[in-house]
Amino acid sequence: MRKWLLFLSLLLVSPLGAQTLPAAVLKDGPALSLQGDGTMRWFGIKVYDIRLWTPMKAWSHAEPFALELIYDMNLAGRDIAEKSVELMRKQGIKDEQKLKRWGEEMTKIFPDIKKGDLLIGVSVPGKEARFYSREKFIAAVADAEFARAFFDIWLAESTTAPAVRSKLLGLPAK
């Protein structure tokens, strides 16, 4: 419990402003600190701010971490799921049946987004990806391969957004 209270206090003083996180995010994990943040843009239009929270200085898939997205536009949950599948494919996932299954799962769980909405994805290494809105726990996808592929959209070296990855990881811009 003390670790999650520290996690909450770190989020409340984050550089992107105060956040109200669901109690479900705080209940059963390690203390996390902000590693980096950035802004995702599409043809110059701001889509969302993104922050990476880790339990250590250097991010690793072997440790729990969270990606927090604060949206700057309205998006349909179905569109978010479809774009996620497209980006997983670009990361090298070739199994179309698996991508189809993952897309269907994300379509079921990703809500429609309005400007200002917050979504948090938490990686539980070797186990699952958990998703939260500002208000509540949304769902978990109990598939370690899905979790890695999903978070690699932003964190893999082969990401389609290398400048955002560099900011998240605190690396020099590419």
C-alpha cells in the first residue's frame, strides 16, 4: 500500500499536470516514477500526451511499468484498436489470426475517447496488460505476448514514433 501511495504522489506532481487515477491502478503494484513523457502528433495535429512510469531508472519489459495517455481529441475505441493492430503488424507481428483476435479483444475493451480523457496501460511482465480509464479498471488481456506487442508500439526500437520513444526513455532524440 505504501508503494502505491508513493506512486500516486508522483503522479500528482507530474510535469503534465495533476492526475486523478483510479484506485484500481494503485492497489497492487510497485512504486513507479516518471521516466519520460512526450506528445504524439499525426501530421502535426496533437493526438495525446504520453508518459512512461517505471519502478527503476531504466525501462525494461522485465519489470512492471505503465503508459499513461491523455487524449487531445475524440477517437472511437474501435479506431484505437484498429490502429493498434496496424502498428503491431508494423512491429513485425505476422500471425494474422493472432492480430485478428487481439483486434477483437481491444475493440471490446477500448472505450470511445473524448478530449481530456485518460487511459492507462499497465504491463505485468510474463502475465498480462491491464487497462484503466480515469474512473475505473477497464479490463485485462491475460496474454504476455499481446502485452509486449501492444507496449512495443511505443517502446520498441522499431517504433513508428522514434522521437516519442526517445522522450519516454530519456534518450537523445534521433
